[in-house]
Amino acid sequence: MNDNPYHNIANKLFKKRFYGGVLSFKVKGGADAALKVLKSVQIIKPSPSLGGVKSLLTYSVWSAAKVMSEEIRRELDITDNLLRLSVGLEDVEDLKEDLSRALSRI
């Protein structure tokens, strides 16, 4: 058992206990809005896969989920407006500002 208080909070927040340095989020407006965010980030780099020391943003429908059937995508809740962010080593305030600016454009 992990007695780190942040681990306990994560267990409460994430039902399936899938958590780490990557977070997934959906934007209102479907695929058009998700693609607009991808094109608008400046510090975070759009990428077909996640990993490394730089913050990366992926559009799962075009990358990992590209070969999945619609049925499996639905089961995994991979929708046209789903983006995944892998947080790198950049300054957190810069990342927040970059993402906020991109999201404000939709």
C-alpha cells in the first residue's frame, strides 16, 4: 500500500486507477475543436505518440486508436474530441498558459 497522500487522492479521482504523467481530456466542439487546439499550442508539441522530456499532445483517433474499430473506441471512450497530454520538463506555468491560450481559441 502506498501511503503518499497524492497517491490516495489520485485513487479517489480516477475510477479505473489509470493515472501518471499523461492525462486525457475532451474539448467541446468535436474533432474540429480538438484539431484547432493541436494547431494552436506553441510550447507543447503535437505528436503521433507520447514520451520523452518534452510535453506532447496527441490526437488518439489519428494515432494509437487509428487501427481500432469504432466499437472498441466507444468501449474505451476514445472520441473525436479526445486529446492526450504527456507532460514534459517545461515550466508548468508556461504549459498552463500555452494550453489555456489554445483552448480559448475554440
